[in-house]
Amino acid sequence: MTQKTVCNTDIPMSSFLGGHQLIEPAHFSSYLVESTFNPENYSDQLFSLLNIPFPQQLKKAVTSRRAEFLAGRSCAHYALQKLGIPVAEIPIGANRCPVWPPGIRASITHASNRAVCAASKEAEVLGVDFETTIKEQTAREIKQNLVSPAEETLLSKSGLALETWLTIAFSAKESLFKAIYSKVGQYFDFLDAEILVLSVQQQKLELRILRDLSPTVPTGSMFIGAYQPHQDGILSIVEHS
């Protein structure tokens, strides 16, 4: 993925929200907008300063949840603007999923005081995820829950450390879940999808569904993904056009 600064926040209390970064994955239709945020500098007044409506669903939410929500919606507004779609509000829908404008596929992730939104006019499905790097001991303990023996053989040949390639797999499969959940309407296991290709040089991967999840996502459905290493974790995106 290539990354460049597209804008700095134009709010007075910029100690909460860092500058927005535009990420453009090669051969993808999506734009990603990323920003760091500092929950300690959050206040409810920032919603009005950012021209983002404060949703009723957050009235009982803890401060950290309000902070990550605001950071995510801020990234979403910039991502939609990049697509030429100014939006005043992105409502909260079923299962806390954002309700996007017609004709738009988009996804938000926030973790480790970082928020990212991916948006596209062309993708049929789209998911984005950020995961902090799994500790090596934890990776050894949980890898069988995340990847099959065949995937482990493939990924271990990448030249990456166990904790790195497992975090890539974890994040990519989370992105896949976010991408297709609206089509399958059910939760599914990490082992219901497999990584067939991982290119460290191109930071790309390919995933295949291993069982029928819905009439529109049958066994054998293929999806492409990309990832970007960060100092503290892995950012991934999965889409299908």
C-alpha cells in the first residue's frame, strides 16, 4: 500500500485527532483514510467541532468508546469526501454497523488508538481491520484456531516471524468477515476461510471460502486482500469487485 498525507484536522483541539493519511492499495478500488487519536484528550464538544452528530446510542457509552467512534466517523467523512460524497451523518444500524450512502461500500476499524475507514464506489464487498501484533507465546498457543496446517506451511515459508504472519492472517480474516457479513448474515470460523497466496513483496494475499456460507458466498468464493505493517500491528483490507 502507498500512503500520503491528504489533510490535517482543522479542529482547534487537534491534540485529540492526528492528521489524516490517505492509503491507496495498488489494484484495489478502495481509498483508506487513517488517523491516530488520543482518548485522554477527548470531549463530547469535539462532535460539534467536527460537524459529526452525536448519536443517541452513545449516551451511555464509556469515554473510550465515544472517542474511537468519533475518530472512526471522522476518517469515514474524509474517505467519502475523497469519493466526492459529502455526508452529514453516518447512522448506526443493525449490529452497530454503519449505514452508508447508497452505492457505497465501506468499513471502519479502530484499535490501538488508531482509526481507519475504507470506502469504495466499485467494490461489491469491502472490509478493513487493524490488529496489534500478537505476542510470540500467544501466537504459538492460538495459531491452530486461526490457520490450518496447510496455511501454516504456506505462511511459515514467507520469511516473516510467526507473530507477524499470524497477525496478518488474523487481520485479513477479520477483514474478510467484515466484508461479507452483510451477505452471509452469520458468524463463521477462522478456519472456514483459507489463505492461498501471501506475497510479502507486494503485501497482498488471496483467500478462499471453504464451506457454503450463503447462496451468494458459496464454497470456493475468492477474495483478494492487502496488508500494511505498522510499528505496533497490521492493517489489512479485503474486497471483491
